[in-house]
Amino acid sequence: MDNRTNETHHTPLEVIVIKSTIFIIIAIAAVIGNSLVIIVISQYGRNATQTVTNYLIMNLAILDIINGLFQLPLYLVNIIADRQFYGEIGCAIHVQIGGMGFIGSIHNLMWIAIIRYLVVVKSKKLQSRHAYYCIGIIWATCILVPAVSFLGWGKSVYVDIEKGCVPDWNGNSISGIARGIYDAVIDFAIPLIVITYCYLFIFLFLSRKRRDMICDGFQSPTAMDKANVTSTMFIIFIAFLICIAPWSLLAFIIIPISKVIVPDGVYFTSSALVFCNSAINPVLYAYRSKDFRIGYKQAIHKICRCRYN
């Protein structure tokens, strides 16, 4: 059984309303914001945004929309019902969708890091088909990795403080321990190692390149653009880590090891922060990129004009 407490209790109505409102706001922001990202890349990005990296950004936006449309509502139903609303099959589906969202996001960030490494350090000229290959691998991974539950390896359990279903990493069984290691390696270790390696060598390369350009008295616009795009994607990765870190520490380290009872508000805040990651990426794109800011304005203007015509 999951080490988090699974004792049910009656939640005050005002707490249910506050939690539900927060999740609804996050879901709406995630869907609207990431829809704008997709519109900008597909319709308004004829120049800078038509890159392999941005096809992967579009794929990340699709994953975030799925979180807003499907994963968050599953939690919301349980919050409002103040219990597990759906049965065993629904619980397994919840774990599958949650796994797809998390695994898809971190593996998407991993492939973005790989692409940036190939473009910046190795000076590879990539085409659209390379993005399609990466996207195909990402979706195969995020669908197949959590699907082992349907094949009989482990089961899904409802955890009351989570208000959702999670894989049963039963520490008392070899199968449970193996499942936990399997998830930790594929979901965390491999992507984090690859991402760290890629960005470390990218920034070392850019640092040497910058010193050479200063010595030569010349700054290449192409090199500066590559550095800006890479920095933006690194910020997206750091934001992802910041959002998932509190929940990961509570769920996988603090509670299982120390056996402490975490206040419900603290655990909910960490969960909400995880979902906030699906909503903040469009804001970060706008903050870092003039192309996205212009694209957002054009898209919103066109949508509003069509609505009132």
C-alpha cells in the first residue's frame, strides 16, 4: 500500500470550494494558454517559431492541455465528492492519464535538451521529420511506461490526501519495489541525467563561443539566437523542477521515510504547484520571446474579431 495516509475524513465545505476553485482556475489557464501556444506556432510563426524545437514545444503544450482537460478534472471530481468517486477501472485510468502527463512532459523536455545540444554544440541541421521522430518516441514512452499496470504489474490505489490514484509501490513486496525502481529510473533518473548533460555542455560551449566572439570583436546574430532559445528552454526545465520538487519530496522521501503526518493544506499546495506547471509555460514563452508576445496578440485579436462579427 502507498505510504501516504489513506484514512478518510470529512472535509469542510469551504475547503472543498477553495480547492475546487484553485483547480478550476489552473485547468482553464492551462487549456487557454497552451491553446494559444499551439495557434502561434501553427499559424503565426512563419519565421523564428518554425523550428524543430518549437514543434516539441507544441507537443508539450498538447500534453499540458491534456492535463487541464482530463487529469485535473479527475482530481476535481474526487475533491468535490470528498472520496474516491470512480471504481477500480477508473482508478487505473487515472493513473494512466497522470503517468502520461508527467512522463510525457519530462521526456519532452529531455528531447528538447537533446535537440538543443545537436543544434548548438554539434551544429546539426535538423528538419521537421526529426521532430516527428522525437514526438513519436515521446508518445510511445508516455503511453507504454505507465501501461504496465494494465499488464498485471502492480495495481492502482486511491490515496485520500492525494485525492487521486497512484501506482501501488508496496515496499513489502519484491514486485512493488521493482515497480518503484522501474518508475524512478524511467520517469526521473534517465531524463534528468540526459537533460543535465546536454545543458551543461551547451552552456560550456556557448561560454567558449562568447569569449571567442568578444576577442574577435564580432557577435553572430545566429549564435545569439541559439543561445536565447536554449536559455528559454532551460528556464522551462527549471520551472518544471521547481513545480514538481515539493510534491516529490513529500510523496517519495519525507512521508515514506519519516512517517510524518503532513497537513492537508501543505500537501494540496504541493499538488496544485505540480499542476501549475501546465499553466505557466505559455507565460514564460511570452516573457522570453517577442515572437510569442506578438503571436498571442494576433491570435487573441483574431479570435475576438471572429466572435463579434
